[in-house]
Amino acid sequence: MSALPSKAKVVVIGAGIVGNSVVYHLAKLGWKDIVQVDKGPLPNPGGSTGHASNFIFPVDHSKEISELTLDSMRQYKEFGVFVESGGIEVARTPERMQEFHRRLQSARAFGIDHSSLLTPEEIKAIVPYIDETIILGGFQTTSAGVVDSLRMGTLMREDAIEKGALTVSANTEVLDIVVEDDRIKSVVTDNGAIECDYVVIATGCWGPKLAAMTGTSIPLTPAVHQMKDIGPVPMFLDAKSDIEYPVVRDMDSNMYERQHGTGLEIGSYAHRPILYKVEDIPSNAEAALSPTEFPFTQEDFDLQDEHALELMPEIVGDESIGEKYAINGLLSLIPDGMPILGEAPTVKGLWSASGVWIKEGPGVGRAMAEDMVLGVSEIDWHGEEYSRFQDFQFSHEYIQARCAEGFNKMYGIVHPSEQWESLRGIRVSPLYEREKALGAFFFEAGGMERPQWYEANAPLVAKFGDAVMPRTAEWESRWWSPIINAEHLQLRETCAIADLTAFVVFDVTGPKALDVVQHSVVRQMDVAVGKTIYTPVLAPNGGFKADLTVMRLGKNHFRVVTGGAHGMADKKAFANNLPADGTAHISDLTSGMATIGLWGPNARKVLESITTDDVSNEGFPFASNRLIEIGNLRVLASRISYVGELGWELYLPVETAVALWDMIWEAGAVHGLIAAGSGATAGTGRLEKSYRAYGNELETSYNMVEAGMVFPKVKAQDFVGKQAYVKHRSEEPIAILCSLFIDDHTSSTGEKRYPLGWEPIVTREGELLIDSKGRRSFANSAGSAPSLGKHLVMSYLPPEYAKVGQELAIEYMGDRLPCTVALVGSKPLFDPENERVRS
Amino acid sequence: MEIAVCVKRVPLVGSTFILTDDAMAIDTSRIGATLSPHEENAVEAAVRLIEVHGGSITLFSVGSAQAEEQLREQLAIGADRAVLIETEGTEIDSQATAAVLAQAIDQDTTDFDLVLLGTESADSGGYQTGIRIAHALGRPVVTNVKGLDITDNKATCERAVGAIREVYEVQLPAVISVLDGLNIPRYPSVPGRIKARKKPVDRLSIAIPEPTTIRTSLRVPQSADKGAINLGSGQQGAKALVEVFKQIGVM
């Protein structure tokens, strides 16, 4: 044990691939006084890195994960620990073959150029020991490979040590992490205490134990992944290197097989979820192998043996080949399947880099280091933010239930709109019973039940006929209903009530509230009380961190309203700007406040009939807010719309929400009022109005100019991202956000197909569009625009293609569907002059 | 040739272990289980004998229901059936274990030519079960066997005593307890696993005699720190390794 310094800038806990990558990149970016501790020995301290299979299939349907993986591969290559073995995913079912077309789309959209579909015979030629008669085809990625993650870690530590930036202490257990005034103070180990500004928890499945020392939590669970290594395999005896054959993923069996020296490793994600508590993990000394290598439980692998035997009978069926090694290896599972990255929502200076696979490790290390040192990382990772969780999502039962459900999705065919099944109906709106009575089909947003559409509106489908743009293909019909489009059309014709209670709502108050809000957002916040402002929130690089609305309710009182899914992270973006002296506060009203939307041409008639307040256009203009009386209720009304119609968002305490709903419902009957779900109010409505969505069009990789969201003036006050924003304003955009119409939906089978988003946008000849920063064009959003009678796609295009009338195509399920640029920039295609909103 | 092999499920411990709060057992809540290593040699020996002489192998075990896991493992290696005398999982003494196993072997429908077992179990290490079974069945016994050959119904057993090699001949039926070094146990194959799933594991109910050896408590002995020493890497590491080899007299 080397002596620990008593002070450090940062203590990184964990010497697996993630911790090692973090220290390497922090040192590379110039930080000194980095201390890294691990309770285990080096180079293999006994965590998941030590028993990982170490292969990397780069293709993923998440852009962020794809980018983190590609960056990691680049780094592994840089350190000379990457062997490009190639990888083949094989299909046993037609559904899987369609999924492979979709994987090819994601590969091309997110920058992986080495993927193609293979026939069974082509696979047999590459993997001679496979039984090609039981498969329908495969998806090959020749750039897939196998890494030496332990060696990589050693090299990374050595580099940081050479720079004089890092002290490493192995066999050093963290006993406590001291927090003072919600800020990291020190780390206490069995080898001494270290005062520090930052702590990074990069301990994989031990994360919850360490987070608990700070009074917070990391919502992950240790879980078992089974694998066995059989050998020696006679046909591998002549192998000249460790990896000569591509890794095979038997997707429909949730398994993989890979040659490894003279052995064949068989791994599975098919078995029952075997979840542990962090307290169940033995110490390094107690464990027979390593703490994360539990004894193999054969009964959980019985079916997998059969599946492996089916696919590779020549090897697996050979009785002379023994199982040399078999483990229940521990890894980390997260309730929503994404890593937990970034600063903790409640403890300043506490960072998590948890739930990360070998394939993303170095990329995550770089992203974390960039964010810590520079305030923003090149790769966007908003979907992985630590601060995304709602409080109840930290409960043990929730974590166990969702991780159990998510485990078998690892190799699954997961629809982009797929909803969770376990622990539903926990976080519900006060209007839940009303919605159920209307046959609401619920989606989850930020863990809250939110109607996506209402079966009660089914008769409208017949009313609007083909205008609802019916779909026949099963994939696009899944988690979708033509009722969404019918609700949309009815809302534009009469009016609709919508439950928006899933919104995250928080107040910024105190003498310095204005300063906090000014510093957090782009637009001028020193406005008259009663103004409602829609504004982006930027990262230091001028990319998007959020977009939301802020209401000024008083001199020192601002109310922020933002989406349910990412709102908790948005709240943290504001909290980061709070002064240390307590002159401004943030209070979260999310659970106390219900929000009801009332929109459509008849919205005013409905509201007028139940309020004595002046809600005329003159009395209550667009982008203003005011307390009004509706019946016997006092309601904060804000005239704003995400669907592009006249209307209001109405905020009131949850306990009175049902009373308001009932009043509007009753008054609306004569005005054609319906209830509309988020499918219309957060989906189709905004698409045809060219309203951008955070996480789709808006993320840190794109800036305000590219998104076509430049405001006439830049405010004098400083705000996060201002410098970059000003610079971007003076430059030509490198890509421009456009809206495209699909011209013909007919696929090669004759069936009409409707892209759902994230597909590559290409020329009619199939050439990818890549801008001068190397970013590819893909469908940031795609969906119905029922009032335009079109299926609409939003995509950032290089300027030479960003021309109205430009003919392009979208790749979808093996076909190239022709599309044409309909709009450059943000002027809406529907109601371009915004007459409806301002009527 | 009909062979009975007696096996025992034991805790799979690392370089240290923790006792239960009452100090009466090893705390297995965070660790797994395995088979006593010498018994793996016994099963391997049985499999090899059957390969030559024909016949079948029956496993006998006294233990918790979970011991089926270890029995299946050995069925995958090549045993044909297993008999589990189920207990509640608490350790029973050598006398009782031997009495129960002897009764099970005796009342089995198969007449066994040979009973094989490990010389001692990996956890309690009583070194008695083999001898007591032999006594109960009225058969000869050879312990600590590291070499075994059977011809003409006669077992030739080798054992090492210091630098001396003892060789015994014993007429079957007999009881033989073995040590590691007898052979290198094979790993189960996947087809072996699949076959093992269909092989019978019979439950047998036999009353466990009252213990005559009473466990009062366990104590973990103080041991010197046996943690790994990093000798270095690259050329420097190689030099250090050579020094160590010289010190321990292998170079």
C-alpha cells in the first residue's frame, strides 16, 4: 500500500475499466492531485471488469450509447488492446430478421460503417462450426472486436502516474465518505483519510454501498450473468491467436458463443433474473474466485446448454470437451437499463460512473472527465444523467422489479415505445380514475402514468377515416393507435383537455432568484410579472441541456415547468447556479401541482363559460400567466401551447384537480371537447408545428443556430453557454434542422411503412449525408402530421441539402423510402403565422 | 462392476471465512458450495473403472436438499444414479454419517463391489467415515489411496507415507478412501450435463442417529497474511520471480 496524500482534488473509487478511464482522462485534461483507491489488488481488483467477456458489438439503438462505444473502441485501439474479430448476430425468427434491418439502420445513422446482413450460408463460411440450417440469417459487424480491459486499465493508470497526476492505492477500502453542507468533504479509508473536492464512484455493483455513505443512493442492483468456458476444442487447437473467429450472438436465445484460445465461451442473458443485494457480495478474502465470480448454478443454464448444442453441435456436443470454468458473474443492472453518470442530484462533488459495460468504459471515462473539467463533454449523455430519477425510483423494490424485467431485454427486440410492465400505476395523477374511466392507454413519463390515448375516442377514427393515417405493419402499430391521430384532428377542430401532471414543476425564489434564472437560461428573464417565457437551457458549448417554460410570478418568484422524463435533471441545471449564501432557493412542486391543458379553437369558449375573469385575447394574451377563478377554484393559468392552438395550461394543487377536470369536462360538452393523450399533445401536435423536442432535436451536439432557434437579441446578462451561443450566431451553421415529408410509403413488399425515428437520411441513391463535423443525418423525430396529411421527419441536414424541394430518402426496414425537404428552419408547416395560437 | 461413491456438499471458501453468530458453522450466506475435492478423485476413479470393467456408479450423500446440485455435477461426469439422504443441513458427526451411509448402501438393491470415498471431507475433516462404513459393512478398507488398479476382483492400492510407497492388495467387496493425486478429475461436458438432468436422484429417508461427538463451537485459527505479493512486471518481475524460484529450491 502506498502512502495516501492527506489532500486531493479528486478521489476516484474503483480500479475497473471505468475508474481507470476516469483517472486517465482527468490527468489528460490537466488535473493533478488525483487519488485512485480500490479495496482489491491490482491489476484485477475483483470487480466485473475482471471476469468480463470483453467483446464489443458497437451497434445499439441508442445514439448516446453508440457514440460512447465508438469512442471507447477508438481508445482501445489507441492503446493497442483491441482485436478486430468481427461479430455476427444470428436470427432464428423472422421478427429477428426485421430487427436486423433496424440494427443496420441504427448502425448507419450512428456512424458504424461495417455492418451488413448475411445469409446462413455466408455465416457458415465464416463460422464453420455453426449449424446454419437452424438460422434464417445474420447481422455482421466486421468492426466488432475483443479487448483486454485489464491491460487497458493498467496502461491508463501508468499514463496518469507518469504525468505526475495520480496516486494509486490498491487494497484500500473506503470506510466513509464525509459530506458537509451537501458537499463532498473527504474520503476515509483503512489507509488514511483524504480531503477532496470530488469523489467519483466507479465501483460497478458496489455503487449503492458507497453512495449510501453520503446519504444518497445509486439505483442499481448486482445481478448474475452466467457463462461457461468449454475446451479444449480440437478444431481450435491450431488457433494461432486468442481470437480467430467472430463472436456469435444467438439473439433469439439471449446467448453468445465465442472462440477464446482453444476454448469456446458460452454466455447467457436468458436465465431467470438472479439479483443480489450489495451486502451479499463477499469480500475479496471470503470469495473463492473473485468477489464478483459466484459459483455457477447449472440449473439456471440447462436450457442454454440445449440452445448452444443446437447452434454449435459439432463443438458443444463433443463429450470429450469439458467445462473448464463456469461462473455466475456479477454485473450491474439499472432500472431503466442505462448507465448512471454525472453528479449526484443532492451532493455537490459526488459523481457516479456506474452501470457501464466494457464497451462504453473508456468513452464514459472521457465524458465524465470532460464534464468535470470543462463543464460539458463532446458526447451527449443526457439519457444517462444521475439526476434523472424520481425519488420512488430509488426504492429497493422498484430497482429489483425493473431490473428483473429489463434483464431479459438485453438481447430482446425492444420497440422504441415499449412500456414497462412491472410496478405500474404507482405514481399516478389525481385524474387517474377519470382517465381510466375513459379507457386511457397509459405510457410512463418520469415514472408517472400518463394517458397516451383514450379508447373512449375510438369512434373518432371512423369519423376522420383515412385522415388518421392507419397503419398495417405490426411494428409501427405496436404501442400506437390511430386514435392518437383522431384525437389530434378533433383537437384542431374543437378542443381537448389533457392531463399534464407528469410535468416537473419547481419554483426559484429569494432575493437572488432572478440572477439564478438569468444565469440558467438563454432568454431574458427580467420581464414583467405575469409573463411566460419558453426558453432553451444551454451547456457551456452552446448545445442544449433543456428547453422549458418559465413563468414570472413575482419580483423574486419564478416557476419553471418542464417535461416529466428529464425534468429532474433540468432542476439540477438550475440548482447548479444557486448561490452558496442561501439568497435563492429551489422548491420542487412536482408532486403538489396538477397541470391540465385546455387547447383548441373552442378552448376560450369553454373557459369563458366557467370563469368570470377576462380570458379574451386582449385580456389574456399569448405568453402570459395569471391567477384566475374557475368556479370555486383559484387556478394559475398560463397561455401557452405545445400543440399550436389557442389555449391554456392550468396549474392547481393536486387535491382540487378532479374538481377542475369535471368542471371543464361538463362545460366542454357543448363545444366538442374531448380528452386527448400525449400521443397527440406531445407528439403529432408539436411535429407539424416544428416544435423541437428535447432529446430528439435538442441535445448538446447541436446548437441554437443549427436548430433554427436563434432569438433576435442576445441578453446582456451572462448565462451558461452564452459565449458559445454568440460565436455560433456569427458562424454559418454546419447543419440545419429541416422537416421532410415522406413521398411514398410503399415498401418492397408492397406494404406501406412508417418510420418511427432515428433512421438514416440518405440521398435517393443511398449515400449517407455527413456534415463537416462528421455528424450524420438521421430522423431525430418521425411521426404523423395528421393535419398536413403527411408523415413527417425532422432531421439536421448539411447546408447543401437543406433546401426546400431537395429530394432525399429515409432508410427503413431494408427499404429506401423517398422523402423531400418541406421546411428549412423552424417556421411551422401547419399554421405558419401562428394565427391559431395567438387568436 | 458396481461402485458406490460417497460425496459431501461443503462450503466453497476463499482465503478466509466467517463463522455464523453462534460460532457453530461457517456462514455460507455469501459464499457458494462445492464437493470435497478428494471425492472428485473418487468419482473420477469410479468412472475410469467402469470404462474398463463395465457396470454402474451410484452416488450416496447425506446432506441438505441443495446437495442435489453437487450430485448432478457428478452425474454429469459419468455416475448413473444418486441417492440423497436428506437432512436439515446441519452438520452431523462422523459416526452418524457413516451409520447412515452404511445403511443406505446395505439396503440398496445393488450389491456394490466397491465403495469409494474421499479420505476426509473438506470442511469437518473427521477422517473416519470410510473406516466406519467398512466396519459397519464388514468389509476391508484402505485409506489415503493415491494409486488404484483392479484386476480379477482384487484392488491394488498405493499410498504414500513420507518418501515410502505402500502397496496393499485387497479382495472386493471393499471400501477405499482416496486422496488427490490419484487422478486428474475430468470436467463435465455439456452433453454430460444434459444427460445428467434425466438421471435419477432418489431421496431416502433414514433416521439420523443421535450425535456422539458434540460440537461446542468453532474458531477460525489465526493465520499469517497470505496475501499475494506483486513481484513487479516485465524484466524486473522476471528477475524477482527467479529469486523466488531459487529460494523455494525449484531452480
